[in-house]
Amino acid sequence: MKNLLNFKKTTGRLVVLLLLTLAFTSCSKEFLEEPKNTSGLTEEVVFSSRQVTESFIAGIFANYKGQYASVDTGGLYSLYFARAVKGNDLIQANNWYGFDYGHENREPNFRRTNFNWDFNYQTINYANILIQGVEESDLSDAAKKEFIAVGKAIRAFHHFQLVLDFAPNYNNDPSLERIPFYTDRVSLETVGGKAPAPLSDIMDLIKLDLNEAIADLPEDRLGKSFINKSVANGMLARVLSVTQDDWEGLSQAARAAYGGSASSAVVSSNWAGGFNNMYDDEVLWGLFQNGTSEAAYYFGYSAAMMDHFTLSYQATYINPNFVDEFTNTDVRNTFVDFYGVSASVPWREFVSSKFAFTFDADIIVMRKSEMVLFDAEAQYQLGNITEAKNLLFTLQSERDPNATMSSNTGVQLFEEILFERRKELYGELGVQWFDAKRYNRSITRDAVHRIPLTVEADSPLFYLKIPQREIDASEFYTDAINIE
């Protein structure tokens, strides 16, 4: 049987490269010990035991922290941070992620476009290799069910990232065809690509994968870098918040993710500790950093950009108008006039201590508080206003002892829920961009910004163009798709 393979999109075709030296990296308490002599392992070996299969999965998640072409095109964290700097709350200096901040990094030959396409489809191929390899293995039925569920969750998660990055607002035109969905692995023998499918088909397949994964995943896992039932429910909650066709389902998925008790779910020590501890009870999913052999991975995640108190890139500032929205007793008010330059350079007035940069700072990918706010949003959309207010206040009162229950109703309550998401998740996953896109809202930057601009509702700036090399090599695309 062939050695394990990993594809990369080069010249638009699904070209396959040998994988294993990448797949078995990351030796730490969060990942299994690195197997020896991996360069020649066949699939019979890789999927011959639970331990080695877990090592393959660990390699996929280790790749989430990798470096590709440059600092701002790393692993999963760079997808998130590129979205985070597209809103009004953060101000990025003329540094890494500067083109994302300016909404300029979307052309078909630019590194953001090519990386986001390559990274996601590469990881989808890993997931399909996992699914097929496990299906054809002699593993126990229980192990097969679990590992196939992990593969389906990974596959769904990365197709969803592609929908977010390469397609307009989903609900404007679900029939639009922008990206293909892959359920089969790609090998060296694969010729050409695959036709893009309607967004509605893509989303249906994403939801199918996630629902099947949720059914078969356990809650137990090797560590928080791995996907379990709660994480898959969190993924589904994010998807349903975009399709907006099942608010009850969104509430159920969010509650399954945060555990059902909002008051315990929102308790977090990370706000006082630099937001770098994935073992905090509030964290659902994170990426472990061991501080030694993984030192190269620090380049792109939030702490390296946002921490001005430790030698790092020190590139991200906080909009003073956003700062004004926080009370002095709110633990999320992490803002300091560190440089004392507000009079001469207003956008450099405030920095944040939310993220503390160290080489062993874990990368937090998903939190329970996000899920509590999804539940509040779902309850609002279902007309359960009292429950929406209670959920919102559960988070607000945990973050600020002087918080009071919202008196808002109607659209004002909806706006308060969305703004609370910005206050809770700033610098993490691009929450303002995500919410503006799914609700067809504009992003208007105020004049304090280094690059003030308005991104109109449903503007093409909300998505990236298809990579040029994909267009050049594929029979399914033409340059006409990139006229936006």
C-alpha cells in the first residue's frame, strides 16, 4: 500500500506530498510521544493500533500551529486573527496582518487567499485519509466509530472555514457555487480538481458530518487539543448561527457544548492570567504549547501581536471608543495607555493585557462563554426574551460584579447580545466580522483608525477571491468568478 499522503493545492491541482514527518510532530503532555522511524510508515501501520492512529490525529492538530509562507499565514490561529483585525475594535499597525486590517489581502495571487485555501483543503485531505484509513483497518468497531467521527468533525470544520472565507453571505444566495466539498482523499493519481457545489449543499454536508460526529464522539479525550462531543457541538453552533434555519438547534448545540449550566460555564481565570491556559474550565478547545520545541509557533497568534508588555511584535492597539464601553470593574477592561501618545497618535493610545505572550502560551480556539452567548441569541430569535436576558446577565455579572440586568427589548436587546460578543471575544476569532457577515451588516470604522473605512453590508470585501492557480488549472473556474 502507498505511504500516507498529504495534498497541497499547487498550480490549482490536488498535488499530493509525503506526509509523515509532519504528522508525527509535537511531543508533549498534550500530544503522544513521537513514534520512531516514521518516514516509511505505511497506512497498515498507521491505522493498526489506537495509539498510532491517535498520533496521526495529533499531527493534524499540531499542524494548526505551524508556519507556512510567513508570520501571518500560519495555522488555524492566523485564520482567526486575520478576521479579528477587520473590524472596528482592534487597530493593527503597519505590521503583520496589516493587509488584512486594510481589507486588501484578498486578490487571487495574494498570500492570504492562497494560504486559506491551501491550509483548509490540506487539512480536509488529512481528515479523509483518516476516515478511509480507519474504515479499511482492523481496529475495533468502537475505535473505528470514534476515529471516523473525529475525521468528519475536522472535515466539516474546515469546509466551514472555506465557506466563511471564500463565499458571500450564505443566506443571500444559497445556490451560489464557490467551493468544492471533498469526501474522498486525494492522491498522486488524482487528475484535476472537483466542481464547486451550491452553498446549500455544502452547508448540508457540513451539518451532516457534524451531526454524525456528535452521535459517535465521546466526551473523554486525550486532552483539550483533541475534539470531543462538546467541541463538535460548538462547531455545529457556529454553523447554525450562519445558516439561521434552526434556532432551537442552535440553542441545543450551544448548551451541549457549554454543559447546560451557564453560571458555571462562564467562570474563567484566564482574564486575569493572560488568556494562555487551555486547562481553564471555561476552555472547550485549545492548542497546547510546550514552550521549548514549539517555540517557532509563537509568531502569529494573538499574544504575539497584542502583548506590548513583553518583547514581541507589539502590533495591535485597541480603539479608544471600544475601551469606553467597558466599566472600570469589568475584568475584561484590560486596556492601558501604555505609550502616552494619545495626543499625537490617537490610534496608539490603548493596548490590552488580555493576552500575555510566553513561549508556552496555549492558543485558545473555542470557549464556553461564546456558546452561552449563542444560546442567548437563539433564545432571542425564538422569542424567549426573559431567558435571553438571563443568559446574557449570567455572563455580564460574572465579568463585572456591578453589572445590572438588561432592560432592553426588541432590536436593542439583539444589539446588546451582539455587542457583548465583541466585548467577550475581542482579539480571538474575528467576532465582529463574523457577525456582520452572517447578519448582512456593515462594518464602519471611526476616524480614530489608522485606516478608517466602511465595509458595506454584503460587500465583496467580506470574502476572498478564488486563487488564480486554481482558476488556471481547473476546468470548473474561469477568471469571471473573480470580477468582484
